[in-house]
Amino acid sequence: MDINSQFTPTSTRLMDQVREVLRFYHYAYNTELAYVDWILRYIRFNDRCHPKDMGKVEIERFLSHLAVNRGVSASTQNQAFNAILFLYKKVLHIELDVNIRAIRSDKIKRLPVVLSKEEISTLLSHLSGTSLLMAKLMYGCGLRSMEVIRLRVHDLDFKNSLIIVRNGKGNKDRSTLFPAILHSDLMTHIDIVKTTHINDLEKGYGHTRLPDALARKYPNASSSFGWQYTFPASTISKDPRSTNYYRHHIHKSALTKAIAKARDKSGIIKRITPHVLRHSFATHLLENGTNIRIVQKLLGHNDVKTTEIYTHVMNKSFDDVRSPLEIL
């Protein structure tokens, strides 16, 4: 049975309202999916009661359940809380008691997995095509996987050797390195993307989804080549938020699967995800003597303390240190 069927008539479209408000505030589509999911879980956990009839007690009970019974991480619990907070503040316009006393998940500081330079070379040698190019951008520029996937053609500044990251984590823009060694391969790749775009235009497609209100401000921009994704999907698909058909960016799972296969072929035992390439970028820069503040800026960290974690996994020499076991 649809969860909305138990709500009062004035609230039968609650989840549609949630989606509408999320889009009004320009939340990312993945965030929309996550928030809707958490709100539905919250409602189901509390016997499908309408949120306006619940409050502090029900929220605390749900968040505590996530920590105690589900064992979720602190960041996951925070996301659930933020979704519920958004529901009450932005959708229902109900002010919550800010003093929510739920049992909190333990926040564990884990050291990042970092590959050596030799391991990076080995891993890259088992990649090819688009996956290899994306992996090189992550390791060579310190990009997050979704930052690579969402790159537009005009974000690549060949002349100044810069990559502009739009709407990164925290909805912030930044610039980072664009190594000259990647220019030739990217130019060749972009030529292929341009040919695909021209073919799409001839078939009546060739448009891409623009961020925020740019589609209304610049009605022709969606079909311009500069706005196309650098790594487009292989097929045209229907936009989940409209009735339009676009060539979206490549799915994030494509890079994840390619990295996993390359790891298996390389024989590297470490747990490797695409994000390990970004960790390795930061660590190797610090090992090469790059100022930590510069590394912080390139990574887009708000606080240098976030960047400092890489100092704990740098390749340090212990040649002159003797274990106490050796001198017993």
C-alpha cells in the first residue's frame, strides 16, 4: 500500500512536495533520492504516522535506532537527520526542538588507503580508454569521482593548464591542476565527443541538462558544445526530473567497476576504490614537499585539519630507527 494512502487528504502529496521543495533549492538529484528515502524510512519506522503528528521523541527514537540497531556510521546518521530536518523546516514549516538527544554513532577517524607510486603505475597499466583517462584525471588533479564524471567540456582550460570544478562538495567552485601530459589525450577524446554531439543534433537531440536556472536564462546553452559532458553516456536517456531526453554523463558505477577489475588484474591486495586515487594525489604531493596549504586548496578542503590526515600515511623513512626488540 502506498505510504501516502494513510495520510489526511491535505497531505496525500507529501513526498511530491518534498521533491518539489528540494528542486526549488537546487539540491542534487542524488541528494533528492537520499532525502526522500530517509524521510520514508522515518515515517515507516514510526508506524506510518504523518510527520506533522510527530516530533522530537519520534526523531530521537529513529536516529537512535539507526545507531544502535543498524550500526550506521556517523555521517550516515547525520544525513538521515538532515533529511528529517529539511522535511520539517522547509516542507512542513515546523520549527523543531534543536536539542535532539539521540544516541549518536561513533565517529571513527580512519586513515585513508594510499597507493605507492609503483602501485599507481601498475593499476593504470590495467586500465584503458575512458576509464584510464578518468583515473589519470583523479590521480593527476586530485578530483573526486563525481567531479570527474560531471566535468563539462568548457571546464578544461588547456591554455592555462587548469581544470575548473563546478559545484563541488559543499556546492563550491575551485580550480586545480591540469597536467600537460594529459592535454593530448583529452583533446583526442573531446574530438570524439564533439562528433557524437554533432550526430545527436542532426537527430534532434544534442541537449544536456543545465544547472539551476541557466536553462531559462540561456535557452540555447543546453545544445552548445561547451556545456556537454566531457565523459558522456553511451546512450540518450529520459531526464528523471522532466520529460526531456538528454545525453547525460557516464554512470559512476562504470569507473568503480573498471577500477575494481584493474585492481584484481594488478594483484594489489589493498582495498581500492576510485577515491584512493585522490588520496594518493594528496599524499604524493606532500611527500614531494608541496605546502600543505596548497594541497588543501587543490583538494577543496575547508579546514587544513582535513588535509593533515595525509601526513599520517606519507612514506616516512624509519631506516635510522631501531625497534626496542632488536636491542634487548
